[in-house]
Amino acid sequence: MTNIYGMSRVDLENYFLASNEKKFKAIQVFEWLYEKKSQNIDEWSNIKKDLREKLKTDFSFDMPKIIRVEKDTLARKYLFELADTNFIEAVVMFHDYGTSLCVSSQVGCNMGCSFCESGRLKKVRNLETFEMVSQILQIEKDLNMRISSVVIMGIGEPLDNYDNVIRFIKIINDPKALAIGIRHITLSTSGLVPKIYDLMDLDLQINLAISLHAPNDEIRSKIMKVNKVYNISQLLTAIKDYIARTNRRVTIEYVMLKVVNDSKECAKELANLLHGLNIYVNLIPYNETNHLEYQKSSPESISEFCKVLKDNKINVTVRKEFGGKISAACGQLRSKEVKE
Ligand code: SAH
Ligand code: SF4
């Protein structure tokens, strides 16, 4: 059965029109679902009884359940159980400028990056749109607080679940649903080039983040299998076209792995590669995991790397470390759960 939380406003309008109802019912339903956060249709007083009964038979209103929360001062990690007993996770981060939420887009991931837990677990399936929307809604309910920005950087490769992710973005951005500003939504991808072109055609004005993680094909192919399909040169062309088309600055993510990609030479090579582009580099301190042999770069290497980029006029920031204690790195909580 179709889940109501996977319906965009246009989907609902079409549903009502097809049922000989007025299209504005869609807005009323959105208000109950997202403003009042009511799952109890019987209290939807401005919708007449027979229509409420019809909604009940046409849609499922179930959401994935929160089954565990790990708390830290600046972060909170939620484990959800899906109807088919798979697990996914989402991490909330409390910043001084608002609350951001990192959501998952798939159960596992097929991209197989060698440093990543999610990749180690392999893709079981795509998440449905409602399963992504529910992560935000359930957490807003739990915290009794509005989420102000969303990053699609949890488990999964969002562009490998393209249609569901785009519908998700439309729903959460809708001012009558979760009203998350389009510029407060970030999609992170390992670099599925054709999908980056599809995305720029939509001209969505979201933030695009690219997991580059290496300054050359030799290193990138060692740690990211996807590079053997779409190499750095193809990816850079897509990034340039994306910037030209959308007029948006792109984020380049670079996870700092000891010895693997954190030398000053790598920094210099990266600076040359990115020279003159409307991008900024986000250096990510690696979250070590029990199963993988990679180590995090020392704080000294990170600051030296950062300095080389700055000296070469590349905008760069170092990502604040959140929730190391609560195993907030991609996939870690879920992998713990799967083992149990
Ligand atoms: N699949 C997408 C989005 C999810 S991963 C992507 O790869 O972009 C989100 C980010 O976390 C990516 O940049 C990824 O490389 C990084 N990442 C994965 N495992 C990590 C770890 N253990 N520590 C730090 N960053 C990690
Ligand atoms: Fe998948 Fe991203 Fe992890 Fe790579 S880094 S395995 S693309 S989740």
C-alpha cells in the first residue's frame, strides 16, 4: 500500500482530483501530517468522515520506529527499524546556528568505498521516500524541535536511489510540509556522473557535495571503486558543468586518511586540480572503525594540509568532529546492530 509520507503535494493533489475532491485537500492533509504531526486521522476535523475512511483504505500511515538513541552533548544518533526489520540510522547535530540532521538513503551501499562501513555492509535495498521523510518527522517529534537543515550523508549513495531522493527533497522543502529551505538541504555523492547531469537539469538550488577524497586517479581508484567507472577528469567536468548551470558553489569532501591521502604533496596536487573553481573543500577527520584498517590523520597533518590549500587560494574548512563517542561514522551503529 502507498505510504502517505511518500506523497508530494502534487501527488496528493492528483489523488484528490482523481477522487473528485478539491485539490486544496492536499494542503489540509499536509497540515495534519507535518504541522500538527498527527497520525490519528479520526481527529482530522476539517476532512469529512467518508473521505477520512477512504484515506485510511488507500494509504498506510506507518513510519519506521526509533529503537535506540545514543546521546552526546552535541549530537544524537537514532537507530530506526524498518517494517522489513532492516535497520537504518540518522544523526542529529546541534550547532549554534540550528539543528541539522544527517539522513540515510539506502540500507547499506553498493559503492564499496574501502574506508566506509556502509560500503562494507553492501546494499540491501533503496529506502522508500516515506522512510526518508519519516527520519526527520520522527526525530522532530522526539526532540520536540524543528530540524533546520538536512544532509543526505548517512548510509547509502543518494544518486543510486535518484527518484525517491528527489521526491524526498521536494516533500521536505514544501512550505506546507517540513519547510526545510532548499539551500539548507545538502546531497553528498561519491560521483555518479550521469546522475549529476540529471540533477543539474532540475536546477534545484540544493547544496551538492562531492566525495572526492583523492587528488589523482591512482589514489582514488584504490579507495573508491566508483573511480574506475567515472574517473576524476569526468567528475571534474561534471562539477564544472554543474557550477556553470546552477550558479551554485560545490563542496568537495576530502576524508583525511593517514598516509593514504594526507601528505603535503597530495594537498598541492589537490590545489592544482581545483584551482579557479567555485568550490570549497571540507576536510573530514576520519572516524576509525573496528573492522577497517584505515587510521585518521593526525591533527598536525590536517592543519598542514589545510594550510597548503589556503596558501594556494582554495577555500577550505575542517569538519567539526561530532559524536565520535556515539559511533557516528557512517554505518557504525547499524553494523553493531546487525552483528547482534
Ligand atoms: N554515499 C554518499 C553519501 C554518504 S557518505 C557519499 O559517499 O558521498 C557521506 C560522507 O562520509 C562521504 O564523504 C564519505 O566518504 C564519508 N565517510 C564514510 N565513512 C567515513 C568515516 N568512517 N569517517 C569519516 N567520513 C566517512
Ligand atoms: Fe557508499 Fe558513500 Fe560509503 Fe562510499 S562513502 S560506500 S558511496 S556510503
